[in-house]
Amino acid sequence: MTEDPSQKMAALAAAAGSSFLTPFMGSSVNIALPAIGEEFSLDAVTLSWVATSAVLAAAIFLVPFGRLADIHGRKRVFTWGVVTYTGSALLCALATSAPMLIAFRFTQGMGGAMIFGTGTAILTSAFPARERGKALGVSVAAVYLGLTLGPSLGGLLTFTFGWRAVFLSNLPVGLLLLLLIAWRLRGEVAEARGESFDLLGSALYCLGLLATIYGFSRLPEPVGGGLLLLGLAGIAAFALWESRTTSPLLETSLFRDNRPFALSNLAALINYTATFGVGFLLSLHLQYVQGFSAREAGLVLMAQPLLMIFVALLSGWLSDRMSPGILAGLGMGLTTASLLTLLDLGRETSLWSVIGSLMILGLGVGLFSSPNTNAVMSSVQPRFYGVASSTLGTMRLSGHMLSMGIVILALSLYMGRVPIAPESIDLFILSGQASLLAFAALSFLGIFASMAGLRRPEPPGRGR
């Protein structure tokens, strides 16, 4: 931790910039999906993998990269993450086939894992506990700024220049981040320097999570069930190995002995599972069912993250002064209410009804995110900041992946591998309603995890 104001601002700018970059890209790609599907003649399930492949890679590699950052330096891993993410965006723009695009998106997700596993840890190390909630609120607000500008700018770029321009827009932001890191962010933090890296644990973790998530997305096919069981066995073997090895990839004791840490991460997993797929579904609904252009759909989808920016700043500030459980529980309650209002989404749903639901969702997620992040990072010692950051990021990305898995499962059950076209619109609507019902049920359960897991932060003036 440093009390140097210039370093605190540099860390905040780097964390906020990277927090903006990845959601901006993800939400922009969601808007561009119909244009991508048209160029490559993709069915609905394959089209979903353009969005899902990056999330899958990020979820798989985030914990290993977080541990490598603790050993070899967070700034170093963070820098390579920005390089990989930005370079992969250029390759995506140059892709000439759907498999090539999906492969480059997977590589981009690996870069995202390096960013997610270090950005929050760098920020937490730079700020004392009395200022941490406010700083995290700024970082979370940057996420929502990316989510706000992604649909609008992504829709405008797709409408005006084509979908490849969405990926090219990543380049200037990535280059600016690299300049900031090189010129302003000094020093290196590696609080586990000298410890060994758990290679076997990493292999078990990556393969187990890959088989679990990919298997879930392939349900109800028999191969999906087999992969799911194989993946769960791999994760169980990973947990057993981590409890015995001398230099674990993941401190399982944090989950076993630290109740606020365990339940706060569970709440995060539930929240992201219940909300991530909504943007994907509404982007396709507005363009395929309502007949909006990419630009118009992007403007509608701005309603949710625009509100989240301001609420995240406020809730981050409040989480330094009151129990985060109250804020997070209220946020999950509002999220549940918004998902319930979307259950009748269909051909006749009014635009204002969709915007109203998105605004309630933005209020709920904004109230939840900053207090939840503050609670997770404040529940561990500084040497575990990298692990805690990457674990929380894994909950987020695993939630994103599970959310898309639910959507893919619903599309497979109701539509099969057919393109979204006028003759299949009713089946697409049923798929969306089934997904939203599952999201609402999960969100309701998340209310209790939020309020059970989050504790009051340390009083101002007490830092680690």
C-alpha cells in the first residue's frame, strides 16, 4: 500500500481504464452479433459462441494468472494482459471465417483474464482500507461506463462501418493504457515472490472448469452430460489437491474459514449468472423481433448501465460507512424485480416497458457490485489480494459463462441449430422467457447470500 497521491491516481486510472475496456468490447460485440451472423450465415447457437468464447477463456485462466501475478508481479501480468487483449482485437477484425473469429475471441479472453486477475489487486494495494470503497466504486463505475458506451458506439460503428470496426475501436484505448502503465505506474507488487507455482493444480482447474462450462452449454445432448460430470470430477480433484499442496493455486482455507469471503463470492456468482445474459437476449430481441437497427438497439440498451454508473459510485461511498449487506441485499431484490418484469417479453412488449425494466436492473446491479467487491477485498490480508481479486473475477466470469450456458441451453431446447428468422421468432421468444425465468429464480436466492455474507467494513482510519 502507498500513500503517494500520484501513484494512487495512476493505479486508479489503470484499473478504471482496464475496467472500461473489457465490458465496452463485450457489450459492443453483443450489438454486432446479427451483422456477424449474417456475414457468416450462423445459426443461433453458433452465434452465441462469438460472445461466449472470450468469457470461457477468461473464466478458465483467471485464477492461474492471478497467482502468477502474486508471484512474478501484478504490473507485469497486467501489462501483458492489455497487450494480448488489444492485439487479439486486431486479429478479430481481420478474421475471415466464424471459427477464426471464435478462436481469436478465445485468445482475447486470455488477455482479459490477465487484466481481471490483477486490476482490482493493484487498486486495492494502492489505497488504504478507509478509501478503498470509494476507489472501487470509481473502478466499478468505469465498468458501467464501458457497458453504457458499448451498445451505443458499437451500434453506431456497426451501422456505419460494419462489425469489424467494433474490434478496431479497442486499439486506441489499449494503446493509451499501455502508455499510462509505462510512464506513470511505478514499482512492482509481488507479495508471494519466491513461492512456487502449482502447475498440476492449474491443469486440474483449467480442464475441470473447461469441461464443466462447455458440457453445461452442450446440454441436453449426452456428450454435454458426460463433459459436465467429468468437469465436476476435475474440480473436486482440484479442491482435494489444493488442500494438500504446500503452495496452492487457490487458498481453499479462505472459503472454509472465512465466511464473509465465501458467501460474498457466492453472491457475486449468483448476481452475474442472473444478469449477464440479459444484454445478449435483449440485443437480439430488439433487432430480430422489434426490427430495430444496431444503432437504435444500442441506444435502448444504454438505459441499464447509464444508471449503474452513478449508483455504483454512491454505493461504493456508502459501503465505507454502513453494512454492505443492506446495500447488496437491496440491490439483489431490485434485480429480481426487474427480471420478473421482463418475463412477458414478446412481440407486443412496449419499448418503454423494456427501458423501465432495464433501469430497475441498472439500479439493482449498481447497488450490489461496489459493496460486494469491497466486502471481498476487505475480508482478506494484503498477501491474498491477488488471489481474492482473481477469485472474485472468476465468480464474475463463471457467472457470465453460466448465464450464457443457460441461454444456449434454452436456445438448444426450443430452437435447435436454426438461424433466427421470421419463422423461428416465436421459438426464440420462448427461449428468452425460459432463460429470464431461470435468472429471476437465481436472483431471488442471491438476496439471502448477499445479506448473509457481507459484513461491515473496517471503520475509517484503520488500514492494513
